[in-house]
Amino acid sequence: MNREDFELSVFTPYLLNQAAEQQSRVFSNTYKNLYGMLQTEWRVLFHLGRYGAMTAKEISIRASIHKTKVSRAVRALEQKRFLGREVSHEDRRMERLTLRPAGQDAFNVLTAAAADYETALATRLGPEDMKHLKRLLMALA
Amino acid sequence: MNREDFELSVFTPYLLNQAAEQQSRVFSNTYKNLYGMLQTEWRVLFHLGRYGAMTAKEISIRASIHKTKVSRAVRALEQKRFLGREVSHEDRRMERLTLRPAGQDAFNVLTAAAADYETALATRLGPEDMKHLKRLLMALA
DNA sequence: TGTTGATAGTTGCTTTTGTAACTAACAAGG
DNA sequence: CCTTGTTAGTTACAAAAGCAACTATCAACA
């Protein structure tokens, strides 16, 4: 790379940012408009819906989200009546988080929307490029 | 995409976010540690260094950054003595922004660091994948 | 039992972003 | 001149993120 000719518009971190902002803006409108949720709330909801009841700590590790963000997302989801908490009997520091019916419904709707979004993107890019893209992104993350 | 099997870890917006966070964290350490700059400040500095003096509005359009973010970045760069402002004679609403020597130095250092970073990434991924990645990201952004 | 260290989760404070409203300057038409 | 509408840039307030300190609980061991 010639330093004199360096262009921000082809700098990979910049391109990644632009693409990520663009793409996540589209899908975030879905959970934001439908349920007034934030990104972290959607991710927490997803983990509980997809993998079943677990503690905040487990979500934090599995989803690579800082525990304070998880804590706030859990409170928000609780206020929406999307999940319930139950203090563990073995260790009273931990809480078992479980989706409530409204949370299950939201999970179903949002997961379907995400799958549709993914399908649409795959159609746009074509199956080969879609595969390449995912492989490359996983290598970077 | 089968909805029952939907996995967040292969959802493109999620992957993009993870990759973008990971990659920009690496480079942001450079301008943050060296000059205490934020991402927007680096981008504004870059545009002035690469394309010469221009107004905040022009930067805002070229770099796709909201004018309030540009305004705050310009103030921060001014306080660091990295740029100077001069009210336009033709239209006194506009200010011509120019890099000062310290800003030029920072631009040179950071541009070189960015080019090095890009080279290292290209080495890691290989030239073919690097080309693919950029093409795909540009298609998404 | 009592101390020490670790862990789950929360809270407080500071920094950053988003959004809308604002000021000052311009331009065009009456 | 004097409205009316537009534009460049700033400011104010609210939403959100980052980080450190805190509480409560547990476990281990003297």
C-alpha cells in the first residue's frame, strides 16, 4: 500500500464500519419499531429464546456482552414483561432468566424477520458471495 | 434459511458488527493513544489532510458524518491546535478549515499507521480474499 | 467462627451519540 | 427595505455506552 495514495474509502476498518452501520440500521428498525427494543435487548432475548433459560452471566459470556449492558437489557425486558427472574436455590447470587409468553412471541417474530432478512441478502449477493462474506467476517471477528 | 435453525452467530448484521468492532478497536487505539482522538476526529483530520482545506459542510457530505458530529470534532481538533478556521469572505456563514503543522504531523503519522495496518491485514488474509472482502463490503455500504 | 478472596449482579458517574431547536447569514421577490 | 425561505454551523437536552466502585453471597481455610 502506497502511503501517499492511501484512501479512507478503501481502508478495511472504515469499510467494515460503514457496512455494519448500514446493515444493522435496517434490521434494528424492526425490533425498535415493533417492541421498542435496543440491540442488546434483542441479543439477550435471542439467547434466551434460542438456548433456553440461563443466567445473566451465561448470556454475557456466550454473547460477548459486558455484564452491565446485560444487566440493563434484562431490566428493560423484565419491564416489558418479556422475561421473568428467579433467584437460584443453590446460589442466591444468581438469577435464572426465563422468557415469558410475550417474550416468546417477540422472539418468534424477530427470528422470522431476521431469517427473512438473511434470505433477502443472500438473494441480493448470490450464494457464492454470501458464503465468502460470512467466512471472511468470521475470520475477522 | 430454516427459521428453527436460525443462529445469531451467522446472522450477517451480527457478524458485521462483531468484525467491525474488533477491527476498529485495533486501529482506534492508535489515534486514541497517540493523540487522544475520537473516530470522527480522525476522519475529519484525514479529509483535511488528504483533500486539502474545506468547510465543515463539505466534510460532512464527503465523509457521510452528521454535521453535529463534524462540528464537535472540529472544535476538538481546534483545541488540540490541529486545525485553524477562517470565516469565508464571500459567505460569512462558512468557515474554511485548514490543517496546522501539528495536524499535518498527526495526519502523516496516522495515515502511515493505517497503511501499515492495511498491509498487515492483506498479508493475513491473502490478496484474493482481501479483494473479495473489499468488494463485498462496498456492495453492502 | 471469622477472615480473606472470589463471583453475580447493580448502581453511579462520565463520556459519547442522536435529535431537534436555535442563531446568524444569505438570496430572491415584492 | 422587508418579508419569506434556505443554509452553515452551534447548542441544549435526552438517550445510550463505558468504566469503576459497590452490595450481597459464596467458598475455603485457619
